[in-house]
Amino acid sequence: MLSQKEILWGYAEENGFPNPRFFVDDGYSGANFDRPAYQEMMGLVEDGSVEAIIVKDHSRLGRNRLVIGQLLEEILEEHNVRYIAVTDNIDSLKGLDDMVAVRDLFKNTGC
């Protein structure tokens, strides 16, 4: 089975995203947004240094639907950052619909 890094590296290579950088917060809950690597990544977003955020699946970004909703609908859009969740087939370039939140709800409740 491929690791998350292998999946993301392959996706980046196949889709023309040069120089991927990985942000890893091992040992931190996805419900916590004070994670060191997450904060570093968001600092780069705010500096305009990020073209895209690519995650294996949507839950890898974080597990608080309200924070993630604000991130996707406001912050990333404001900074022109594309968001891709590979295995969930989410790509903000294609538009984000209300089903992103619905899928989130079912994943986070174990349904």
C-alpha cells in the first residue's frame, strides 16, 4: 500500500506540480489548527508562496468543518490557492460544492 507521501508525490508529478513540499504534523490531532507544520504552511499561503495545497484526502487538512469551510471559501480563495484532495476527487479549480461539507460530515461521524 502506498504511503500518503508516495500518493502525493505521484499526483504532483503526473499533474505538473513541480517542487512539492510536504507539511507533516505527526502526533497532532487534525482538530487542532495550532499544529506547527499547518501554521508554517498557512504562513506561506499568506505570503503568496503557495500555488496549491494537495492532500491525500480531505480529512488530512483538518477535522473541524467550520474552520475548513472558512479556509476553503475565504482564505485560499483570497490568496488564489488551489485546493486538491486526491482520493476524494475534490479540486477547487473545478469548483467546490455543498457535497464537500456533506462528505465531511459522514467521514467525521463514522457513517
